[in-house]
Amino acid sequence: MLVLGIETTCDETSASVVRRLAHGGGEILSNEVMSQIARHAAYGGVVPEIAARAHIDYLDPLMRRALKAAGVTPRQLDGVAAAAGPGLIGGVMVGLAAGKALAWALDKPFVAVNHLEAHALTARMTDNLPFPYIVLLVSGGHTQLLEAREVGQYRRLGSTIDDAMGEAFDKVGKMLGLPFPGGPHVEKAALDGDSTRFSLPRPMVGRLNADFSLSGLKTAVRNEIARRPEMSATDVADMAASFQAAVVDVVVDRVRAALRIARQNGSAPAAMVAAGGVSANNAVRRALQRLCTETGLRLVLPPPELCADNGAMIAWAGIERIERGMVDDLDVKARARWPLDAQASARHHGKA
Ligand code: KG4
Ligand code: ZN
């Protein structure tokens, strides 16, 4: 099975061709990713209108390149998958319309993929991971702990009640005068820093639920910075390290809580997966490795380029759904919000 995947929910335009392998898992034949960071950098964040227009400019050539690099003609595809949300609605509409048009022209099955599900299923493409497993999804727009039980069946164990983790990294980076997006720069600055220099809060640590709260931590950083006339390079490094250490402590405690909740629900996940841009952070990766060793869980960390937004994960989610007959009609709509778990759809809780 060969599927073309299209991703346009945020500031990465991507098209990819993935093939289902006979023994399980997937092979990425091509994964063309065009980052728009340069177009947004001047504004210190992603500008939705600029993103939507950039997706229009980039997507057609990227789809052609993805097919060419894979050595596949459109007619050889078994289906087309496009991310239909959640995300910035203008961009989502661009990718969704392109995917529907191609599927219609080729008369092939179409899948409207939930971007969060695609992140959650990536470990099945890379490592042929069986269900059930825990997913820590930490990106610029999302911070959630989920239990993946089957394709289309997710239980949310916890999520942020305010900022997303990547958003917190980016805001702290901005306060420290680091380039956008702040996450990778905060990690780099932290390498030379003393993580014990500033005592920052660890919000939610010790709570029985598995939710996150990150805005108080960000405010604590702002207050510390405001107390000083200026920040030396050492101050910046120490603050970056102190902030990152606080985040790591929060992640470890929240994952423990999520595991407890999953087990109380009668589930026995044997593995844990990290996804989303923040899971590229090495301090977070090391902490998860320690935690999983201690708790006997298998840890699956997809390579950083597959943790960030990409078309391959969308193509793979398309393959999983087409195999199960879960295809969509061409009148399916783009969705700015689209929670993965059925309970959350009912109660509209937190960020989708
Ligand atoms: O998943 P992603 O590429 O895009 C979405 O938000 O969907 O995640 C981007 C986020 C940004 O907030 C970025 O600063 C953060 O992930 N990030 C990191 C690191 N690399 C990317 N945060 C901390 N450490 C990193 N190494
Ligand atoms: Zn994402």
C-alpha cells in the first residue's frame, strides 16, 4: 500500500509518500518538508495569514517533488491523506483541498487525518509498535498525555490547562532575547547554565490528575528577569537551564501520574512514545529514558525530524485508516479544533 500524505496545519508545508511494509511498519519513500520559519521570524510567532499563503506557494511543487523522489506516479498511489486539523484553519484548508482534488482526480480513497492522531501513530510506522501505549505529545500548540488503544481510539489522560509546552519554551526564549522559535535555543543556552541557580516553581507536581500548567512557570521566569537591570550571558544560560530543569521535573511527574491513571483504568500499556517538537529536547528525552527504565516501559522516541510536523506521519495515518476501511467523503470539513478523545469532544475541556 502506497499513500501520499499532506501536512499544512501550522508553519511546515510537507508532502510525503509512505509504503506499508509486509512485516509491519512503514517505509518513507520521500518526505519533503518546507519550513516557513524565515517568513514568520520577524513577527516572533506564526502569523496565520502568512502561513496559509505560504502553503499555497509551496504545496504544489512539494507534492510533485515527493512523488518524484519516491519514484512513484500518481496512478500508483493507493490513496491520498491530508491533515484536516486541528490547526490554523487557513492552512488546513489549503492542504485539505489539495488532497481532496488529487484523490478525486485519481479516483482513489481519501483520508482526512487528525494531526494529533498522526503524531500518536508515528511510532507504529517507525517501530511497528503494538497497542496500547502512552503518548506524550508536546509541541508548540499541544501538550497532552494520551493512551492509544487502537486506530481511532484514544483516551486523554491529561492536558495543559493553559500554555502549550513549546509555547512556554518560545516565550521564555523571547524573554531571554534568543531567536525564534525559542525551544532549540533555550536548550542550547541551557548547556552552559547552572540549573540550580534560580528556584522556579514546578506547577501541578504531586497532583493526582495528569494535567499540565505552564503559564505560572513562565511568569516566574518573567519576574526573575524583571528584578535584574540586565541579563548577562551567564544569567541567560542559568535561567535557560533552570527553566528547562523545571519543565523536565514537571514532565516526569505528569507522565508518572498518567501511567497511574491508565493502570487504574485497567489498562497495561507496555510502551511510551514521545511526539511533537519539544520531544526533540535532549534533557526531556534523557529524563523519559530514565523514567521508562525505572518503570519497565519501552520508550520509543522517533527521530527528531519525525517528532516535528511532517507529511510522512499523515501518510502513515492514512495507511492505517485505509486498511481498516476508515476512509472519508470528499465533503469532509477542515477543523481548527479536533480533540482526539471522544470524552473531550463532549466536554470541550482545555485546548484541543
Ligand atoms: O511539533 P512542532 O514542530 O510544531 C507544532 O507546534 O505543531 O513543535 C514546535 C515547537 C516550538 O514551540 C519549538 O520551540 C519547540 O517545539 N521545540 C523545542 C525544541 N525543538 C523544538 N522545545 C524545546 N527544545 C527543543 N530542542
Ligand atoms: Zn504537530
